[in-house]
Amino acid sequence: MINILAVTMTREVYEEFAGLSASGCLVIDRGGELIALTPCCAAFATFCDTSLCCKSCYGEADVEHLLPAQVAVPAALINTCIPGLPRRRKEGS
């Protein structure tokens, strides 16, 4: 039996989806720069006062979201699901 991951994301994230980080966060590729999105909102991280936080909900974010991300599970091995559309593998992978 093979376990294939299924991940739900927005169409905007899907277009740049590179895979998952070791902690399970979505990683996007922005012109060769890999960025881990926050686990709470799948958003970018930003600084709030003296801490790193989610740009959407302002919850605390890990330093992983500040550093260049590393893909632990590539997008080609993940079934993606955009709400309202059927699950599919990323084309061309």
C-alpha cells in the first residue's frame, strides 16, 4: 500500500506550489526563491514588533518562515486539491 499525500490549497498557491517543508508547511517557488507559508493561514510571515508572525492572522510564526525554505516532499509526489475542483496531480511533474 502506498500513501499519497493530498493537500488543499488556493489556486494562487497551486500556481507556485513547490512542495512541503519538513514541518508540513506549503512551500512556494517565487522565481527561484523558495518560501514556506505559515501553517495557520498559508500566508507569508512578517515582523510584528520584535517577533515573527503570520501576515494574515498575526499569530506567531517559526523562524522557518523567515529563512529560504527547503522542500522535503516535492509537489510531484502530492495530490493537490483546490476547493471546488477535483483532486489532481500537478501537471508536468
